[in-house]
Amino acid sequence: MAMIIDKEKCCGCGSCGAVCPQGCITMQPDEEGFLYPQMDTQRCTSCQACRTVCPVLHMPQRLPIQGTYSAYSRDEAVRRESSSGGVFTELARRVLENGGAVFGAAFDGAFCVEHICVERQQALYKLRSSKYVQSRTGGTYGQARALLEQGRLVLYSGTPCQIAGLRAYLKKDYENLITQSMICHGVPSPKIWKKYLNFIAGKDTVQSVQFRNKETGWKKYQLKIMKKDGTYGATVWEDPYMKAFVRNLALRPSCGTCAFKGYEQVADITLADYWGVEQLAPELDDDKGLSLVFIHSKKGQRLFESIHDAIVWRPADMDKAVLYNQSLVKASAPHGKRAFFFSNLEKYPFDMLVERCLKSPATTRLAKKAAYSVSRVKNRVKRMLNREHKRR
């Protein structure tokens, strides 16, 4: 078996395996649990099809931001169950109403994450809300192409690299294809996710998972896991898996040098949380969830305009919004203890391992305390000087 591209660059989109005419490329997990293409060299005919559709080797056309908006669904239930404002659901509803199909990430029976195709409104809930695990695209690129060739409207939702993989695989733009990506911090390993679930549930049965439960508010969302014998819930700053995610312990190697960052994106629409709304548009801040929408194409604009009756929306300042969503333009550098984290998964309990990796060294803690003390003294001196100046 052989690799097509360096592991440090491979984003795991699966376009190479999808395009191989001999079926000699399969996506297999490595020791960290990330999927990489493995090639059966004895069956390979050296046609180079796999290399021509690699979005890292051949970047699809990138599209500038043509419009920036804040938005949320008028459907309170949809907004409550969505990660941010529920705009994805409204876009998907409109596509389904027009006889189309929607592709996105869903949990399978074991709570692993995979891309699926939804063609009925009743099944749309499977694609709603964030899943902070890298998903398997499987055969969905081929499914999408078959539907597009039939003239069906298709909405494909995924990470920027998955959208780039789809576009590279298709090799041409379809007028009936609309792609939607999100501002992506990075993708954690499916192996880490399984380890974590086993740590939380043990022999208990997991019944449901919500990465972004809003019972404690949109800004203080919880990872909530329903089990047969009880419920687990913790905020992003309390839960060990979420801490490993946001602190870059568990991300794919290519996320640290992501090729898909920037204002120009490969998707027609980019969605995100409108973080910073309390500063940028406090009148919209009800802590129920607000979407940030970037439009990159006329197709994206038409679909967004078609849902105006279903959402509350208004223009937003692009540059100010990006200040609070740096992951649009900045890759997530791997944590210094990443290698230690992955190599010691079997040695420590999950929560202890995360804490061991994230714990600041004593010298760093002392330096922070010293800096804080110096800062307090400086501020106190400034206040005293200001008071003295006013007296004069």
C-alpha cells in the first residue's frame, strides 16, 4: 500500500478514493485515528486520476466574500436545536421544498460521524447542529454527482476541505449545486472521540449527543450526552474532550497548515457563529444563537434571499465579524503536547491525560502571576497620578 500525498498535507476529504476507476484506493485510519488514502499498488494503473482531484495539489477556484449578514431562524424550535441561528436548516428546507437533496454530517448508530444524503424534511434533524469530529464523506461525492446529472438541486454542507474535495472531484461547476462550508477551527480524531465516549459512558448505552446544547445559553453551551442511566453535561471549558478540541490537542496534522484559510473560500456560502455580537450588535444579543453568513457567489445569494421570509437578518461588517472569528483566516497551530497526548491515550484516564497536557508549567504560572502583579501596580500608580493631576 502507498500514500498519494504527505500526511502533513492530506486533509482526508476522500476525493482520491471516490474518483479511482480501479477502486484501488481506500480511506484507512492511521495510529491516531485519522483517515488517509491507502493505494493497492498492484491494482493501480498509474492513471493519476487521484492526483488530479486532490484539492491540496490542485486548489479549486476560490470565491471572495460578496456579502456579510447576521441571521437567525424565525422558527424558535429550529433556533433552539441549532448550534447558532438555524440558518443551515432554513437553507436546507428550501432546497428540499424544491425537490432537491441535502448532504451533511450525521451520527451513525455508534455515534461516529459520517456524511449522508437527506431527501425528506423529517430526516433533516440528523444534519442539524455541529459535530466536532472529522466525518467520513464515504460515497457522497459520487451520490451528489449522480443527482446533479439528473438535474436535481443539491446542497452539500461540509468543512472547507470537504467542499474543496467535492469541487475537485466534480471537475466542473454545476448550476444546480450549492455548497456551504463553515468557519472551521479544525477536525478532531474519530479515535479520540471514541475514547472519550467510552470514558464518559463506560458500559452504559449512549442515546443521544449534543455538542452545542443551549440550555445554559448560546455563549455558555454545553456538550450534553444522554445515557440510559443518566445525563452528562459540561461547558466547553469544563469538558475534557472540548478542551482538547479548542486547545488543539486532538486536531488533524493538516489543520495546523490548513490550505483553505482566507477571505476567499471554495464554497458558495460560509456559516458561523456571530461571536462578538455583544460588542458589534448588542441589540441582537438575546443569547439564543445568531448566525454569521458570508455569501461568495450569485448562487449562494439567490438561495439566501429565498429564505428571507423564514429568517430575521441584517447586513454585518465583514472585517469586524472576522476579528471575532479568526479561524476563517488563521490555521490552528498544534498544541506543544499533541504528540504526548496521542502517544499516551492508553496510559492515562482521558480527563487526567487532557489535564496533564494542558497544565501550565510552574515557571509559566509564576511568570503569569508576576506579570499580573506588575500590571496591578502599574494601574494603581496610573490612578494615583491621575488623581494628583486632577487636584492640580
